[in-house]
Amino acid sequence: MAATTVGIQHIMREVSQLYEAIQSSSKASGNIAYPKIAVNMLISGYPIELMDGDAAHVPSVWINAVLDKLIKTLGDKKVFVLSILGLQSSGKSTLLNTMFGLQFATSAGRCTRGAFMQLLEVDTNIRTKLGYDFVLIVDTEGLRSPELSTKITLNHDNELATFIIGIGDVTVINIMGENPSEMHDILQICVQAFLRMKRVTFTPSCMFVHQNVAESSAGDKNIEGRRRLLEKLDEMAQMAAKEENVEGITCFSDVIHFDIDTQVFYFKNLLEGDPPMAPINPSYSQNVQELKTKLLTFTARQNKCKSLSEFKCRVSDLWSALLQENFVFSFKNTVEMVAYSSLEHKYGVWSWELRKHSLSSQTKLENKIGSNLIQEVSSKTLTEEFDKVYIPLKTKIERYFKEDKNKETLIKWKATIDIRFTNLRKELIEGVMQKCQELLTAQQNRSDLDQKQSQYMDQLTKESKRLASKLKTQHATDDKMREEFDILWVDWTSDVMDRQPPEKPLNRQF
């Protein structure tokens, strides 16, 4: 049913595409009312799609136009951007709805798609205290959705998570339970992407919310859990910095601002008992209220609030940077990326050894052909020569996949490496064979030409002697002899050219 459901976001998506199509036209008009529709929706409290949930694309032209119109309507106000991330069905939309009285859709499965932004006005009585005029809430779809294939999920989720953390002043990392292993993988890729995007010069912040924790009052247990969480985050930040050759990164907070003592929250269950008759747990609302107070005052203390125009530039710059970093998003985590990079380096060493042997063998064969020591090169002999290096290298590759510390991660690329290495051997053998055949053919052609040259000289000498005997009896002058020889030369060269085989046309491919 989800595929056939039409919502307001689909209508606005069409409006945005129409606007971008008009803007790309040479007849674009400056007074297009489409962005005003989105601005009116934002001011009225309706969410606007920031990232297309089906295409995983941010329509930069449309978003910039909407934000420009919003700035003209409200002024360049200060805004606090709060985003949220979490696995599918971890209670993200429920948390935002409870915290701010919103109406984001909630249900089991993949409910929210893409990312939506919703504008909330701050009460005039507390604007000065907080330091901003509006709160921009960014709700996102659940990560690691089982509806999507594994490869699509990795690329889509990692790109989405990096974008959402990057645009938010604070991002709530929502975790169902106490085990954040899946979010660790996603955060590793986010850190890796931020380190790669050198021209994006801002440090986002995050808060961890562990929901559905039965014993949230167990202080010692939570302290130990926080310590392990911090160790894991610092370890992955150092690993990413080492991979990207970035100095000065010693902990997670050097990349994404984070304080383990004040930015980790533990929530009890939303419901007391089993649904559908279970009542709401009062402590859940209390926890949400504490989190809300912490979030709203966090940016005021950090003095990090940006204006709407600065937020617009941040969205545009970050999305442009993300489009150039597709490579990093295809991995599950930094460990996997490091393993793949190491494998590619090793493959380069192995392939160069085989290529070096190929060049050496080709040089030896070319010298023998040039010295007329061999008149034929067989594929079997050449293959046996290659196998002297190829077989030991194959043994090295097998040993690497069995003994490397990341062998469990590397196993997924073993078949690909085997095929690439086998194809490389085949290509090199065929290349050497082709070069040798060309040299042998050229050598044979030179021999044939030398033989024909000798025949042509004998033939021309006989014809010249016959003409000289004939002209001697006629007592011809020098000019007459030169004229007769020129006639003989033209007839003889024409006859020689007629006996040559026709030239083969070049096989040109365009």
C-alpha cells in the first residue's frame, strides 16, 4: 500500500521539479510563486521535504529558493536546527511528536521517507534567553531498512546520516535499547566523510538517546556503558583520521562535538506493559522534557546559532561535498573501508609483479626474434613461463585472505579479486603473444622484401643489358638512350606495382 499512497510531499515534489525545470529554461521568470507555497506551508506548521525519500536527492535549486523566500518573508532570523537519526522503528518521530507537539507519521516499518523539515516559532518571552527565533526540526527515515537491498541501504543510509548530522546544530542519535552497534557503523562513515570533506568547515554536535532501557536508574551500569561508548567512538575517530592522513584528531569530539557526561540519555519504555491496553509511562514524558530543556539551551550556551542564510549555505555546500564522496558511503564502517583500501594496495603489488614479469618476458622474446634465434612463439610455452610467477602469487593471495586480521571482512571481495587476477593473466599473455606475432610478421616481411629486392635488381639489370645491346647497334645518342631507359623504367615499375598484393584497409572503430 505504501507504494500507492499519495501524500502532500508527492505534490510538493512535483512543484519543486516544475520550479527547477522552469529555472533551467532560458525563459525563466523572476516572479515564480512556487517557493511561496512552500514558505506558507512552513510558516503554517507543515513539514516540507528536504531530501527526496525515493531518489535520495536534495533538490538544491528548490531548497535554496524556498529558504530565500522564507528569509524575505520573516527576515534573516536566528534558527536552531535540530535533527534526529536512528534505526527504523526506534521511536524517532514519536520522540519529536512528544517533545514539540508535532504530528509526524508514526507506525511500524518504514514510515518516514527521506528527510522533512518543520519550522517552529520560539515564544517571544524566551527568545533573548535562548538566542534564536525559530527551531527547525529535521525528521528522517529509519536507517538500515529491511525493505531496501543491502547495497542500496549502505549507500543511502550513510549518505543520509552524514547529511543530517552535517546540517544540524545538534543531532539526536536515537537508539532502541543499550546496544548502539549499528549506529556505530553509521557514525564511522559519517566521521570518515567529514574528514574527507575538507572545504566543509563546521563541527556538528550530537546527543545519544537510549530508549527502551528497563533499568535507567542503574547508575553504575550506565556509567560503564557511557565509558565503553566513548572508547568506541574515540577509537573509530582515530582510525578514520589515520586512514585519511588527518592530524590532530585524537577523539570523537574533535570531529563531532560530544560530551559523554551531559549528552547521553537513558529512557524507560514508552508504554507500561504490553499494547494495545498499556498506558503511557509517565517517566517517558519526564525524560523527554529533560531532553528538550537540554537541547534548547545547549546551543545558547555554545553560542552556535546560525541565521537562515547561513543554514541555506550550509545545506548547499554540504550536499555539493557529499556528491563528490560517493566512494566512502559504499562501506559499512571504517574498518571495512580500511580493509578494502589495504586489499587494493596489496592487489596493486601482486598485479605489478605479474606485469613486471610480463614486460621482462616480452623483452627477452623481442631480442630473440630480432636476432633470428626463434621463428615461432607458442601460447603453451608462454603460459608455462607466466605460471612460474602467477602460481606463487595465487598462493600469496590465498594466504592473505586466510591469515589477515580482517579476513572475515575481506572474504566478500575474494571472488572479485580472483577473477580480476585471472583476467589480468589472460590479458597479459594475449598482449605478449600479439606483440611477438607482430614482430615475427615484420621480420618475415623484411626477409621477403630483401629477397624480392635481389630479384628485382637482377631483372632490371637483364632488361638494361638487353636495351643497351639494342641501342648499340643503332648508334643512339646519349639523349636517345636516356629516353629509351626512362620508357623501360616506367613500364618495369608499373609491372612491379601491379604484382603487389592490395593494401589491407585499416580497421578503424569510431
